Amino acid sequence: MNRILKNKAGITLIELLITVVIIGIVAAMAAPRFEIAYNRMKFKSANRDMVSTLKLARSMAITDKAQYGLYFDPTAKTYTLFRDGADSSYAYEPSIDSAVRVDTLPSEFNYIATDLLGNVLFFRPNGSADFSGGGNVYSMAYANQVIALFDSNILASTGRVHSESHYY
């Protein structure tokens, strides 16, 4: 019985402290990378929401057999999905057009611009896009060592949306 008591297996307090310190050092080295990855995911999600709203406007135009549009407000960093109330000439008129929803970009988005006349894009009932300009929506976001640039292009003939993102 004395032999069993003398043969103690286990870890000492020093071994436990060394393990905790090593884990702490590794976690401290990895934490900044997690923050960068989190910001990239947040930016990508916000851009995906905007592209999804573009696709939703096209889908609603086809489904309801009515003209829908999006108005981009660069000053407020918002975009408004609306149903066109009248045959407007590339303009969003809040008194005539009925807003379906208004989305705001996160505060990290410093810039949103379009090359659309009046910052308005329409989708016809057949799904094609109607706009005057190049059919591009640009946005930029910045936070904690991450710069994100987004370019969404709308093809006039089909209304299809293609988006590219670049991170620096």
C-alpha cells in the first residue's frame, strides 16, 4: 500500500502556469487577425445586402408586372427600394413613388456613389434595367487596417447584377 501512495502521477502548478502563459501568448498573437477577418465579413455582408436589394427590385418588377427602382443617396449613405408611381424620367419622387424599404449602410462605409443619372435605377416588368449612365454602384468601407472597395454592375438588357469586391 505504501508503494501506491509514493507513485503519484499528475501535473505541478508550475507546469499548469507555463501552459496557461503559452496559450495566452498564442491568443494575443491571433486576436488582431480575428478583428481583420470580422471587419471583412461585416463589409462583405453589407455589400451582399445591397446586391440582394438590387436583385429583389428586379424580382418584384417581374412578379408585380410594374416598374420598381432603387434610389441611392450618397449623402445619407442609404438606398431606397420603391415602386414607380408614374412614368418618371430617371428620378425618385417620394410624393409619387411608394417606398418599399430604405436601407442604410454601416457607419464604416465612407463612400457610396453611382454613375447613374440622378442616382436612380429602374427595373422594367420584363426584368431589364432602365437607367441613364454606366449602370455601376461604387462603395468603400474602412475600419481597423481593412479597406474594402465594392463595384456592382447592372446589365441593362437583362437586369442581371454582378458585384466585385477588393480588400486591402
